[in-house]
Amino acid sequence: MILEGNIIPGMLQIGYNIVGIVDEKRDRGIIHISLGGKLICKGKTFIGTGCNITIGKTAEIIFGKDAVITAKTSLICHKKIIIGEKFLCSWDVLIMDTDFHKIYSESMLVNEPKEIIIGDKVWICCGCKILKGSKVPNGCVIGANSFLNKEFYRDNSVYVGNPARLYKEGISWEI
């Protein structure tokens, strides 16, 4: 685990609870970093109760400063997941850059892991699935229960649905 910048007490908080959907006695999170994997925090990072983070060998997750994941979210990384500054992730979200199982066609691997890039000031609403190769631009909101598996390009927009599509442009949001 790597903390960058001005390292201060409480820079990385794991297992805190800011939402009422968790059972504080039973919901436990797991952070598993394989030898050679990296978890990089560039500033204050909050990982809520019941979150699970798995980082494979040679893979890395990078959190920009002021990243918040509320509860019961899973990040599974076998390549690279980059999360920008002022990130807000609601509960029960899956962010995964791998399919886990290898698929071959004529002896060639056809489903390699692909990095995920989430821009600055992005809000991921509850129940979303963000899969390999996804890119979320700056200032965006991803609506509840949306499914992302590709790159999006318009900053300050709302994307919703299964599969996700552009819903509204020119937005801003605040907590």
C-alpha cells in the first residue's frame, strides 16, 4: 500500500460507516493485495464497511484525493483501476477490470483484463456494475443500477441504463 503526498493521520480510513444499510457487527470488508500488487492513495481515502478490494499480482488501484466509497462495494483489479479526485461511490457497486476466467479462440486469449478509468468528481450511484475497459469522464453521474462496459466521452453528464447511455449533458452535482 502506498500513501502519496502529505501523509496525515486518517488519510486512509477503512471500515467506517456513513450509511445505514450495513450491519456494523456482521458486515466486514476484505482487502487482499497479492505480492506485486499496489493500492495507491494520493490523498484522503474512505472505504466503507463491508467493502471488498482484491488486487492481483502486478495490478494496481489508484485513488485520487478525497475518494469515498460508502459500503458493500467490490473492486476487483487484475490490471489497473484509476479513480480520480472527489470520487463518490454509493453502496453495492461492482468495479471489475477482469473476467477472471480465460477464454480462448484458436489458442489466442480473447478476454484479457482492461483498465478502468474514472475521472475527477464522479458519482457512482448504488447497484452499478462497471466492467473492464470502462471510462467515465470528469464530473459525471452514473445512475442507480447502471451497467458500464465501454468508454464514455462527455464530461459533466448523466449516464444511465443497462447498457448505460447518455441521459443528460451539462450537469453539475454536489454532496
